[in-house]
Amino acid sequence: MLRTASTSSAFAQGAAGQIEIQIDLPAEVRGIALVCHPHPLFGGTNTNKVATTLARAFRELGYAALRPNFRGVGKSEGWHDRGEGETDDMLAVLDWARAYWGEGLPVVLGGFSFGAYVLARLAVRLAAADSPPRHLVLVGMATGMTRGIGGGSARRYGTPAVPENVSALVIHGETDETVPLSNVLAWARSQKLPLIVVPGADHFFHGNLGHIRNWVSRNVAPAGMDAAE
């Protein structure tokens, strides 16, 4: 059940069980933002600093910013499914949010690392269903062969291209030690997709979180405003 405070808790039902959600609420909800955290097997949760930075930036723009925990994290049920089940779960969370606040509200997606990979997949699914998100924000996105965090094993991600009818903001750290900048450049090159590189920033954007917030504020349309304005 939602509270009237600026940060609330809720649960949505996914295929593997309940999904725990933290929600950062603006004074007036004029849009919905779905924010996804980094890899759950390497300590990623919805309290991650990059995820909370994205959520607060969206909240300031009038979006109810939902930060779900992926399967097996916190009070979310189920087991890690390498992005497949997680994509299904995020669609379930979005459906829950639309039922709660209204089908007609604009939707933005913002993810970090593994969370960005999941939301890139979700954007493709939404676009195919003729309900594309207004904006897609991908920070430190997992793509290509990545290095394991904290000594974990390396993993390969086949991240899909951004749908043509979706506005994308891609932000990456110059010295990212987990997802090399060259991976994201290779992914963006064939799409001719612009990429913002933060000089000196590592994978977790230590000391650079303000840059993420600023870029979102400058490039994502406020929830009450038409994206073309």
C-alpha cells in the first residue's frame, strides 16, 4: 500500500512471485519512470547510488520513479534469470503502475549496468506493442563481453538496438573497468547513436553522480510537457 510520503513501498506480482518496489513520488504524478539496478548476483539492489540518482532526477521532472528489486533481491521472490524473466517482471511492474496511476501517462525507462540491459530489452518489447517509452536512459550499460564485478566471472550481453521511435540518452564512464567504453561504442556505432562519455568516471561513477542527474534533467522532457516541445 502506498503512503503519502515522498518515498513509498509497494509490491507487484510477477511470474516468479512478488516484486518489491521503492517509489519516489513527486508532489503531483504526471508520468511513470521505471528505474533498474545493477546485477543482482554482484550486490546490485534498488538502493544502488546510480539507480537512486536516476530516480530522484526523474521525480524532479514529475515522474513517479519506481525502483524494483530484481528476482531474489530483498523481498522480491524468484531466482536470477539472466535478463529473460527480469524483462517480463519489469513489464509486470509497468502494467501495475499504469493500472494505479493511469494508462495515458508518459513512461520513461532508466537503468544502470545490468538494469540498463534489461530496460533496453523492455524498450524493444514496448515499441513492438506500439507503446514505446518517451525516453530511455542507459548508464554504464552492459553490452558485449563484460568483466566480472568484484572478481566475478565475465559475461556476454547481446544488447538490442534502440528502437527508432525511442529517444535514448546513453551515458558511460571513460575508465569503466567492468564494461569497457569500446563495447558501448561498438554497440552505438551501427545505430549512429550519440554517446555521452564522462571523463575519468569508473563503472559506478564515484564522484560523478551529479553529471548523471544533470544530463537527465537537460535531456528528458518533464512529465507534463510534450516530448516535442
